[in-house]
Amino acid sequence: MKIAIIRIKGQVGLRKDIVETLHRLRIRRKYACVVLDKPSKEQLGMIKKVKDFVAYGEISEDVYKKLVGARGQKDAKGKLKPFFRLHPPRKGIESKKHFGVGKGVLGNHKDQISKLIGRML
């Protein structure tokens, strides 16, 4: 099970504990994405804490390969960096909020996260 987490909100006005949790998840900038392979209980708790500032969901192996192929970067030692920098989504974000006409992009998207990643590559 691979879980992709995409940061949607920026840093302005966030509480320090939320910022610290985002840094521990290695999501330091807006529209940065991290893929957790077999997340631990602690990582799932961190995702639950920042669910109002990120979009997350389970992705398939082929979406992961497409993400690595398009946005994967290597560090100085030749290893794959643990995060991916993405574009803002094409056709924009309908609403960042959970309520309203559309659901918005924040929170758990289950399998719909693949469509959001496709719009951001």
C-alpha cells in the first residue's frame, strides 16, 4: 500500500505543531508530494493531524512509476529524493475547503488522488 500526500496550503498562518508535522513528513513546500510505502502507525497519525492542509490517498504502482519518471530527482549520492515537486493542478482547484458545491481537494481522496496527481505532473 502506497499513500501519496500532497501539500495544498502554504506556510502562512499555520500553527507551529502543524508546521513541525509537515516537516517531519518531508513536505516543506506548497505542491510538494511524498509517497509513503507501507506507512507506520506513527506516520498515519501524522497524516491524520495534517489532513486539513494536505490531500492524500492510496495510489497504484503504475501511477507511482509515472510520478518517478516525470518528477523523480536524484541527490548527490545517486539516490532518489524522498519528495516530488509538482505543478499547481491544471484547471485549478475548485475549492480547498471540505464543504460547498464540490468536496474540494483537502483530506482523504482514496483512489481519486491519482487524477489530481495526473493534473499536477
